[in-house]
Amino acid sequence: MEHFDCVVVGGGMVGAASALTLAQLGLQVALVEKFTPKDFSTEQALDLRVSAISLASQNLLSQVGAWQQVQQWRTCPYKRLGVWEHESAYTEFNADDIEQSHLGHIVENRLIQLALWQQITGMSNIRTFCPETLIALEQDNNKATLTLSNNTLTAKLVIGADGAQSKVREMSAIGMTGWDYQQSAMLINVETSMSQQDITWQQFSPTGPVAFLPLPGKSPLGGYASLVLYHQRDEITRLASLSNSQLQQEILKSFPKQLGDIKVLGKGDFPLTRRHANTYQNKQVLLLGDAAHTINPMAGQGVNLGFKDVLALQHVIAAAIGNGEVWHDESVLARYEQMRRKENLLMMSTMDALYASFSHPSPLIKVARNIALLAVNKVPFLNSTIKNKALAYACGL
Ligand SMILES: Cc1cc2nc3c(=O)[nH]c(=O)nc-3n(C[C@H](O)[C@H](O)[C@H](O)COP(=O)(O)OP(=O)(O)OC[C@H]3O[C@@H](n4cnc5c(N)ncnc54)[C@H](O)[C@@H]3O)c2cc1C
């Protein structure tokens, strides 16, 4: 049996970042992950799972030394964000408005994870257990015991960063509330007739939005992009059954003309769910990232919220160590939830309100939401206050 200050279960983007930030405080950390991250080579096709990484998340990744590697591999910065339903109410957010060079980067999830793991191998106070799976978790006398497939570990603190279907959450009897949106999101990687772009856009419609995220590199047609199409599950199942060339025809019919010509390279679909753990803590167990909250991906905030959890926990433990407190005391750990719960809930609820408003079929509500978008763009006072504040918030500033 091996003992650690902290065992992080789940070595995805959030878990790996958390292992690094806790190791930066001098703690002895174990990281348990089911699947070995795959090495990178430039010939590999762009992965379907990508995230819009905010400026705040970029700062965290820089702090732990992973961002430099991600940038050397491949990322696509974007400077502008366009949203509209009716074309006359097109609203564009620009990095210049908040005095930044860009609003964020589109990055493949697996590259973020891999860059974090590369940093982990350089840390003498992090041990990785991979491939390994959590089988059982028990807590007694200020200590947790984790039974893995091939090892048994004990820890003063256990972090559940094992995603939306978290076993840590289940094994520590933390309940959750949530629902299925009855919709799915289809992710489609395409070649585009336009070369690499600096804009990401989203057009709303009552059946669900369609979105464009630019991807890096030159393709035979011009550039690359990731398209996201939200729709009822039956419709997404139908689209998923089409050949790439049939899907291409459907996309050209349903996406706005800004898209230009495309060639479909690959596709995948994900059900949309919302989950929020009833508490982020049970004694020495804390939940971070999707294990604590799974948000509608419409505004691309999921992993960005998870990285804010990571920073909050590092801050709480660093402050406790600095004040001479027992950093793993339940009352100290409770400060993490106090810092994060309200913000996570606010973001989840805001996304739900937007989602409900834009999917409402009433013509009156349609007019109202387009007037609201138009006003935010055209009325100088609203433009400089609401629009820029919302933009800075979305960037995590
Ligand atoms: C369609 C779609 C688009 C999205 N777009 C964006 C976006 O643009 N921007 C954004 O910020 N977010 C986006 N998200 C959300 C984002 O992908 C998630 O918030 C993020 O992946 C969560 O990271 P995580 O590390 O918490 O969990 P995960 O990525 O789920 O990682 C959990 C890890 O735990 C491991 N694990 C699980 N169980 C065990 C176990 N029992 N033992 C050991 N290991 C285990 C898994 O193998 C995995 O590596 C999107 C989500 C979807 C569905």
C-alpha cells in the first residue's frame, strides 16, 4: 500500500492540470488514469474533440508549462466571435474591444491532455498509475483508501476528476441533479474552401444552433474547421447514418453561406446533458471539472470552468499552507466549494436560459431576442458595457 498527500482520479485535461498545480505546492501526488494518452505526430489528422480555450485557461496552462508545447504542436487562435439568428441582428465580438490580441484558441482536447502529461513526467513528486481503474473508495479517520485494479493507495485528499460519469462521485455517495436536453451535438471536421480563419461563429435557430470553429493548417481545399450541429436526437441519428458526401450536401443546405464550400472528413455525436453534483465535497473527497458539473457545450465553457476549479483549489491549499493550517482539514477543503459552486451554477443557468430562449418557437420571442441582439450591437451604451463585460467574462478575465 502506498501513501500520497493527494490522489487524483482521472487524468483528462482537468485532472492532469490539478495534479500539476498541487505538485507545484510541494505535495506528493498520484494520478490514476484508465487510458494511456496517445503520442502526437504532425501527420495525425485533427481530432474531433476540440475546445475553445479561454485566455484564463491559457494562463493556467502556461503556469504549469504545458501551453508552450500545445502551441508548438497545433492551435488556432481566434480574434472574433459572431452570433446571430436573423442576419440583420448579427453581433460580433472582437478582441480589440477588450484590448486583447485574441479571444481564445481552438485546441484538440487530446493535445492539451498530452502536453500536461509531458509536464507530469518531469515532476518527481507525481506518480502516474496508468492504465489503472478505480475499483473502490473508502474513507475513515481523515484518510481515504483507493483500491485500483492492480494497486492500493491511501491519501489525505482524493480528487474526483473522472468526468461526467464519475465513479468517485458515485462511490462517495454524492448525489446530483440534472437532465437530458433531448438533443445531441454532432461534431464534424471539414476542409473549407477558405484558408485558416480568425473567427468562430454560431447561428441560432429553434431546432438548435450551428457553429463554426476554425482549425489550424492548410488543406487541399484551403483550410480546416470543426462544425457543430445541435438538433433533436432522431435527426442527429439520421445524419450520423449518412455517408460523408451525403452529410456534406445536408450541411451545405442547412449552414449559413459564410461557411463557403466544404468537404467532410469525419464526424461524431454526443448527447447533451446537464449534471450538477449536490455537493463538491464529502469529507476528504473533492470533485472537479465534469465530475462536479456538466454544462451545455453551446458556449464552449465546460473545460474552462474545470480549469477555474483547478486554480481555486490550488489557491485554497496554498493559502492554508501559508497560514500554517492543516491543508487537508475538511473545513479548509470546504473553501473550494464556496469559491466555485455559485459561479458554476450561474454559468450553467445562463446557458440554459439562452438555450431555452433561442429554441422557443414563438414568433414574438423570436422578434424579442433578435431586437436584444441588435441592441447589444448597435446601442453605444449597451455595446460598451454589457457586450464588453460579457466578452471579458467569457474569456475568463
Ligand atoms: C460536443 C462537446 C463540445 C464541447 N466543447 C467545449 C469547448 O469548446 N470548450 C470547453 O471549455 N468545453 C467544451 N466541452 C466540454 C469539455 O469537453 C469537458 O468539460 C471536458 O472534457 C471535461 O474535462 P474533465 O477532465 O473534467 O473530464 P474528462 O475529459 O471526461 O476526463 C475524465 C478522465 O477520467 C478518466 N476516468 C474516468 N473514469 C475513471 C476511473 N474509474 N478510473 C480511472 N480513470 C478514469 C477518463 O479516462 C478521462 O481521461 C465540450 C463538450 C462536448 C460534449
